[in-house]
Amino acid sequence: GLRQSPRHWFHLIAKQLRDIGLRQSAHEDCLFVGNIIPGRPPVYLAIYVDDLIYFSADPIVEKQFEQELTSRVKVDLMGDADYYLGTHFEWQRDPDGHVTCHLSQEGYANMFVDAMGLQDAVASPKMTLYRSGLAIDTLS
């Protein structure tokens, strides 16, 4: 039934990724890495439900991975990640091919502040998560 759909999808996509040549992390089932072109940098991939994010230091490896994946599974390749799991990605490419990526959770933090009604709160370096005077605030 539908309750098993995410599990079946994960097993399907994990098998396809292994067939392409990626290895599943021993510590986190949703992380994969592998050298799909000998002598080239690896491709790294993370899965969250039905969203995949991947990268390699070599654009040729990324293109090869995309071709391998789309030949096995129907997927929509949406280009560079802008947002993924509450994280904003800001990409910069130099003319020499060097790529840098800045990650920020400012949008997530602002959403959290709004959800908690803390827009007008005054931030202070002396703020603490604990109420003053409790035993946890004192050092013995």
C-alpha cells in the first residue's frame, strides 16, 4: 500500500545507484559516493524522501552520472540546488572552472523566529537558554 511506497522507492533508487557504481555509506543509508569514471573525482549523493542532491568536482563526472541515472529511472534534473532541506546554496564559478558554494540557513532561521513570534526580541550576548538563578546557571 501507500504506507510502503517510500520504502519501495528507496530500495529501487538505492539499487540503481549501486548499479551505477556508488557505495552506500556505512553510517547513513541516504548517503552515496563512488567513482563512476576511473581516474576522475567521485560523485557524492544524498537522498531525502524523493529528492536527490549530488555533486562532483568534475562536471564530466556529473554529466556521466546524470546520463546513467536518467537511463535507469525517470527523474527531473532541475539544475544547481538553490534550497535543499532548509539550506540555501549560493554558487560561484570562476572563469578557470573553480567552483565555490556558500551554504546558509538564514531563511530557515528567519522562518523559525517568525514561527516562535520572536521578531521583536532583542538579541544579547548575555542571553541564555536557562532562567537565571537555577542550579544549571551556577558553577560549583
